[in-house]
Amino acid sequence: MDTIEIIKEQLQNNQILLYMKGSPNQPQCGFSARTVEALMACGERFAYVDILTNPDIRAALPGYANWPTFPQLWVNGELVGGCDIVAEMHDSGELQTLIKEQAAAEDPE
């Protein structure tokens, strides 16, 4: 399977997905740390891919997403944005709404 197909599969299988440097418990850059902090404040589970241990994804995703930097937050297969956008959305309350709505759609209990 080529790298773009792997990315598409990851996006299809994970409704809330963060491509980041490191892991949520050990982010490897300040931008990833800020993005994880904003996401965790929403109180919902999310998947992540450590691009430092996945160099093929790190190389291919910017072209696929038309977004040059990391982290990248994807919700329901759509790119939300990077650290600055996620932080702004968190500050305005938009991120919480988006994440809660997606989590509710994922788990309709």
C-alpha cells in the first residue's frame, strides 16, 4: 500500500486524528504540545500519528493536505488546521463544539 493510501485509510478510520511530532503524552515540539493541550481540554478521545516515527507520512502528508506544517488536526476526514488555527478555535469555543459533535456522531449512545 502506498503512503497516500495509508493516509486516506487513517483518515477514514479515525474521525478525530492529529498528525504530530511525538505523542500526546510526550509531544516533541511546542506546537504539537499546544495543539494536544487544546484537544485534551475538549475531553474526547482522539487518534494520533507520530510523524517522527513515520517519515513517509511526514514527507507525503503536506502535499496531500496542501498544508506544509505539523501538527495537522483532521476531523471527519477534513483538515481543520495547524496549531494556530486549533488554538484560536479553542479560545473561541469552536474547537470544543466541533470535537463534541464529532464524538457524539461517532458514538450515538
